[in-house]
Amino acid sequence: EDAVVFEAAKCLANITCDNRPGQQEVSKAGGVQAMVFLLGRKAMPNTTKQAILGALGNVALNISMGKPTVVAAAGLMPMIRFMAKRKTSPAVVAQAAKALGNTAFGAQAVKARIMAEKAGPPLVARLIESAKMTAAARLQTSQNKGGQMSDLDIEMTTQICKAVTTLALNRDNAR
């Protein structure tokens, strides 16, 4: 049931948040593989996708065990896929970008792998889309039409910028 999967994903996100032992246990117990499998399901509520991506991103901050497990379990592909699909909810895009940035953080080999998986084009496309939204909102504001970006759009833009920055910190990928 979707509700059960959502609650389980929230639990995994909570026990892996700033908790090294939790990150390691989820990695060892097959939790990463299960989450990646679930992200492959066609019909899933956006809130569940966000919770799963949040848990994956938390696990990926564990450099010794979590990050390699996320990469080995093909966890990069759902993150990239959610950014690439135009109809993906901004909340899911924001969480996917955050998870991708967390996975890239502090590991040059993983950054190279992310770039090899062709994450650059979807990230840049989303960044351009965000810039257009910002420009449109500013134009409407200057014309006194009350234009402004939603908090969700701002969060998506912020997470995309953070992911791009994290990836660009490696001089080989900055090109």
C-alpha cells in the first residue's frame, strides 16, 4: 500500500538523518537497494518519492559505506531521471537534486561517475528553467502584477544550484 511505503520511507529518512549508525545499518540491511527498486515504480505519490530520495541522500552522506552502496545499487539513475523528466513535481526535483548533491559531496570518483551518467544536461536544463521563472517573476513584479516565485520553486532552484556547485568543485568536472 502506498501509505505504508510512505511511512516506511519517512522512517528511513528519519533514522538516517545525521545518524551515522543509522546510515550504516540501512546500507548493510539492503535498505538502499529496496529504495532504489521502489523509485522504479511507475505510480507512486510525490510525497513518497520525496521521502525515499531524502533517505537515499542521507545515506549517501556516509562516505565509508553509504555513498558506495548508493552508487553500487544504481541509486544515481532515479535521481537523474527525476530531474530529466519535465513533468516531475518541483518538490521531487528539489529532493532529487539534494540527494544527488549529497552523493557527490566529498568523493571525486563519485562526482566523475555522476557526470558519466549524464547528470549534467538535466541539471543545466533545470537551472535554465529556474532562471526563466525567476526572470518572469521579476518582470511581473516590476510591472506591478504581483509576480513572485513560490517557496517550492525557490527550494528547487536552491537545491539544483547546490548540486551543480558540489559537482563543479572537482576541477575535472567543472568544464
